[in-house]
Amino acid sequence: LLQLEQTSKSIDSSAHMITTARVPADKPVRIAFSLSDSPDDASAENLPLAFPELDQQLQPLPPCHDSQESMQVYKQHCKIAEEYHEVKKEIALLEERKKELIARLEQVEKESMDAAQLAKEYAELTEENRTLKLAQTQCVEQLEKLRIQYQKRQGSS
């Protein structure tokens, strides 16, 4: 990250800037590259000669050591290849995070649907309970009336 920030500071105004955020998104990362001359003192020997994680057509071609322009293009290509690799890793991390969030969202939606179903069932049972209590009250009243009528018959006979 520090190297990328230093690289972005040393690139002139004709550089192309790409801004992205890492997971977690607490600090933005700036990736910069330029096709113009850059004040880089590193030799081509210090830069990796192969990028096995890159597709063959994206790998930097070995430079012509006699040409300063070829060496600069090679160095820039290596930097861009490293940045490309970092961006691909970032994309993979973000895709994994996306899968986790989708799974979590599906779980929350399922729980929400379960909660809604339980609320509906609760309302139905509450209404059934109210109806049953009313029926019980009516049955108790009717039973009391029948007892009174039975006692009157017993008393009159």
C-alpha cells in the first residue's frame, strides 16, 4: 500500500488514476500508472521476469537491455501487471464478500418470512382463542340456566 502511494505521488499529471476501496472499506487505495517517463531508478533485474498468475498474453515481454525505452516500457508493464494482479485479488475478495452478503440476506429474508408466518399464525390463534372463550362463557351461562330450570322442576314435584 505504501509503495502504491509512493508510486502514485511520483507519477506526473498525465498518469491515469483508478480509485478503489479494500474490504473492509476503511481506507481507499489509489492505483496509478503512467506511460510517460518515470523517475524509477530500479533496474530490470530487480523486477520479476515472469508473472505465472497472469495469462500468457498479459505477461510482460523481456526487454531489450540495450534500449532505455524498452527497459522503461518493461518496468511500466511489470508495474501494471502487479497492479492488475492486485486488482484481480481485490475483485476475488469482493466477490467472496458478495456471496457471503447474499447468503446472509437470504437467511434474513427467510427469518423475516418465518416471523411473518408466525405473526399470522399468532393472530389466527388469538382470534380462535377469543372465539373459544366466548363459546365457553355462553356454555357456562346455558349450563347455569339449565341447572336453575332443573332445580325448579325438582322443587315443584
